[in-house]
Amino acid sequence: MTITITVETDAFDVTDLLDELIKVRALAQSRNERAMLKTITYNEDTTQLKLVVELREPDPDWFGEQPKKQAV
């Protein structure tokens, strides 16, 4: 199942962006899911930051990861 989350907030510096990314990561981890950032938009006039993130169940192919092999 895929869930799309849109975060809209005021951002005044990079720290605000990092804070929002950490919150999304924590949410994904609490749900045992992976978060993929789809878009970042910033409006300088209004200082409005918009993040669009997809939460999904872990899938090795989604991130180009190789499945872990166990020793025989």
C-alpha cells in the first residue's frame, strides 16, 4: 500500500527543511515503512515549504537495493 503525504509549513532556513524531513522519516519508521521524497517546493515570497513524500512497505526493488543474502 502506498500513502502520499504532503507537508506544508513555513521554512526560514535549511534547519526547518531538515526538521520536516526527520519528522517524515520518523513517521515512516514508526509504521515500518520506507519514505521516498517525490518533490520539494519552496516559495521565497511566502517562505512556504511543500514536501510530497510517499510511504510504502519496504521493497528492495523500489530503492535499487539488493536483497541481503544469507550464508549457506
